[in-house]
Amino acid sequence: MKTILKIAWRNIWRNKRRTLITIASMMFALFFAIVMRGFQVGSYAKMKENAIESYSGYIQIHKKGYWDDKNINNIFEFDQQKIKDLESDPRINVVIPRLESFALASSGEATKGVAVMGIFPEKENKMTKIKSYLQEGDFINVEDRSVLMAEELAKFLNININDTLVLFSSGYHGATAAGLFHVKGILKLPIPEMNRRTVYLSITEAQNFFDTGNQFTALAFDMNNLDDVNTVEQELRSDIDQENYEVMGWELMNKELLQMIESDKAGGIIMIAILYMVIAFGILGTVLMMTNERIREFSMMISIGMQKRKLILVVIIELIFLTILGVIAGFIISLPLMIYFYYNPIKFTGDVVEAMKDFNFEPIMPMSIDFQIFINQAIVIMIISLIVMYYPILKILKLNVVKGLKS
Amino acid sequence: MSVIKVSNLTKTYTDTEVPVHAVNGIDLTFEKGEFAAIVGPSGSGKTTILNMIGGLEKSTSGTVEVHGQDISELSSGKLIDFRLNNIGFVFQAYNLIPVLTAKENVEFIMQLQNWEKTKMNERTFAILESVGLGNRVNSKPNQLSGGQQQRVAVARALASKPQFILADEPTANLDSKSTNQLLDIMEKLNKEENITFIFSTHDQRVVDKAHRVIKVDDGKVVSDEVKN
């Protein structure tokens, strides 16, 4: 085996320039594929994180039918003790009651339709880290009669800290909901759509405003571990009266986002596939040359007593060496760049920012350094090499030794 | 007992427009320790005979027996093992493994035969010494002259002590000095190791050195002369 390894290793360096070109082609293919995939996976993860941790949570409980008809009349009362019991489950980080609806927000001459979100401020902060988005002013507490406004909405309404916001809406069972609220803080929210039209009130104020009593529109669950989501979701379903309530997981609540990610992912995969096709032909070219220029040598080795299977092993190991070198080189040049962009995500500027916000994307391009990305790309290169290996194997199996010696 | 017995051996190539009868029913026997040359003009069938004796080519009819075993009955895998354990080859174009040193080339067959390392080392150095290359053990083929490469090829063929050595035009690419050196070495090793050498050649210098000269023409043996 040692001899076989030695022959294989030395063989790949017989033509240094060709070997280096082959390794370089694998290296650049891997570099582009890994970096491209890293940006894709990073962006998807950021989108999911924004959607889940900034808004939906991993699981929500609503009154049955609420998700399809987000109406202030589709609300429910939930036992506070039951919420405490749920929160004592080590798998659950926090259970957040919310009261959400819509209202017309007005200041001076400007008016806009907004999403009003009644929250337990400190609890909400445990999941959405809402405090960290505070740009100006102070955070609210549960007794405050003040509001927090999204940055772009505040700009649109030309409102600053300590100004007064007018909210007008339809309350529970058609009651008129109208109120003046002191603006205590301005938040820069990561989801552009939310940043354009969200107003946060304390849950008590929201319940007073919409005249709902102690009722909520949703209970959002933040989990300690993503792996527990499905189990907890199933347990909640079996515990809760399904005639009156609905339990929804994050995938169902963010269906459009996931569909968008899937279609974008498919586009990325096509790009990478084209890249790999080019590389596959490059590797094939090298292997064709490495095989055909050594037909006489192969014939001699078989003549003097080397079994074809051992010769095939030499050729396979040569290709494995080439692939490993290409993969390592690809990892080495992509890793520093990925680490850099992981800590310094690309922040878009100019017109792109508005275009991305219109599609509800945060205008940044984060990088993922998930090891799986490296493994997957390495596996693709290995598979290409495995396919390419077929040629020398066939050539050796069909080799006519006498003709080969004359070649 | 004869080492090799060739009986009524024929070879006809049918993949040409007109069938070519390269070997036409030859009978030959080689004894242990012979130093024999098969001579004849180009296309006379000498290389084909050598290839069939070495199991590189299948005969159309007839048999090649080595120590009583008909090698034409062996499968291709078994034939490779048979060659590994019984035959040493010396080719016209040296055919060393270019990425291995002289020592590694000589060791190659012994490694395939799983020789014990110390014995293999001893044998390699001894055989390289006897072909006059004791000082070039770590040279790669491209660092050696044609004559030196052919001497390494002879050392490689002899190292594992095969039953016989088949040398196809071994001096064709060598100058006179290298040819004489090589022939002297092969004759010496033939005596020392008592290994049968069979050459195919049209080089008169080889014919002069050979102890037995088999002339072939049109695929037939036209004379078989043992020198005294």
C-alpha cells in the first residue's frame, strides 16, 4: 500500500503545472461556491431569525380562525396560571401574550394605517430583543400610557420623542377605539415592513384602547432549543381544545418566506451547478491526459505482474490526492473571507437599500460559516471526481497490454 | 525437466483486412539456465512468440507449458500473478516506472510479491551492485543514460529470481559500449543465478553472445542451433 501511495503521490507531480492548474480550478470553484452559499445561507438564516425572533416566535396559539382572519373580534382569554405553567417547562424560554390589530395613526396632516401591537414590554424583550432596537427615547413599561414607534413610521408622520400620536380604530365588537398617546421611544426594527408601520403599546393600554378586557389575539412562544419545537407544538395541540384554539408552528406562520427562500435557493443551486460543470470538464481533461499519456506505463506494469485492480487503485488515489489538495486549497482561501464577512456583514447602500426594503429584506448580506457548507461543497467535488474516475478505470480494465506496450 | 515447452503454437491476427499468420505451428523447448536468442527479420514473428511465452498474448492454437503448466488455460488475473512469480521482462524501451528511483524500480516486483523488507533491501543492493549501478540507487530513470536504465530493467527482471527472463530487443536502443556492458552483465547473471534468458533480437552482438540461436522466418523456426 505504501508503494501504491508513493507512486500515486509522485505521479500527480509528474506534470507540476498541469496539477497546479487542476488544483487551482478546484480551489476557485470551491471558493466561489462556498462564499456564494455562505451568503445565501447567512441571508436565509437572517431572514428566518428576523421573522421568528422579531415577530412570530416558534409557536403561536390563537383563537381558531384568527390567522386567516386577523380580526379584533377573534380574541381569547387565557389563564395566567396556565401561562406560568407553560413557562416553567425548561424547553420554553418565554410565552408572550399579545394583542394585535390595526389602526389609523395620525399626527398633524399625516395619517397612515399602522399595526398596533399590545405587548408585555419586558417579556416581549426576552424574545424579540426589542429594547436593542431603541434608537431614541426610552423603553415602555406595562403601566405606561406611552407608545414606541417604528423609525420609518415616525419619519412619515413627522413625529419625535415626547410628541403625541393619535390612534383611531374599531375596537372589540365594533366599539370605537380612539386615543392620544405620548411617544416614548423610536425603534429601528429589522424587518422593513414592520419598521414602516408598527406601534407598540403596553398590553394593558392596548386592551383598554380596543376594549377587549383581558383578552389577547396571540400567545407567542420562544423556545430554548429549535429541536424541541415540533414536540412542544404537538403537546400543545393535544392539551388545547382544538375546537376553539389553533396552534401554529413557525414554518406555517412564515410559509411565504420559506417558499421565497426555496425558490431563491433553487436559483443559487443552478448557478453553482453550472460552475461545477465547468470544473468537472477541467478535471476530466486532466484525467484524460494523465491516463492516455501513461498507457504504455500501465501496460508495462500489468506485464510485469501488477494486477489491474492495484493499478486502478493507484489512479483512484491520484485523483483523491488531487481532489483533497483542491478542496483544502479552496477551504484555505475561502475561510478568512467568510470569517471576515461573518463579523462584518455587507451593508448595502444607495438605491439597493430601498429596493431590498420593498421586498421586505433587511438591506444587509450576512455570511454563514456553518461547517456543513464546506462539507457539502467538498462532497460535490468528491462526487465529480468519482464520476471522472470512471474513465481511467474503464481504460485500465479494457487495456490490451501488447498494443499498450507498442503505443 | 524443461522450463518452457512450446507445442504447435500458432497466432493468426484476424483484425486485419487479410488474416496475418504471425506464428505458424512452432515447437520449442527451453531448459533451465539457457541463454537463447530468437532471431529473425522484422515481422518474422519473434516478438509474438515471446509475447505468447510470456502470457501477454493468447495463442490461436497450441500450448505454452511452464514447468508442466499450460499457461493458455489461465484467466487473465491468474496470468498476471503467473507472470509476477515466474517471468522477468526486459523491454526494448526500458519501461521503468518514471516516478521511482532505480532502487524502488528494482524493489517494485518484490513488493508486489510481499518480500520481507530486510531481504528485499539486501537483494536490491546486491543486484544493483552486480549490474554496476551500486552508486546510482537513488537516481530516477530520467537521471540515467539509456544503458543504465536498461541495466536497472535487467536488475528489476532478475531481482525476484523468476523462472526465466524474456527480453524483447533489449539492445535496440543502446550504443555499442552499453550493449556490450549489458550483454556481459546478463551473461554473468545467467551463470551466477542460473536463470533462463530468452531474447528476441536482430542484433548480431546479441546473437554472438547467445548460447543457443533460434532463427525464425514467416512465423516458423528455420533453424535451432546450440553453440558449444
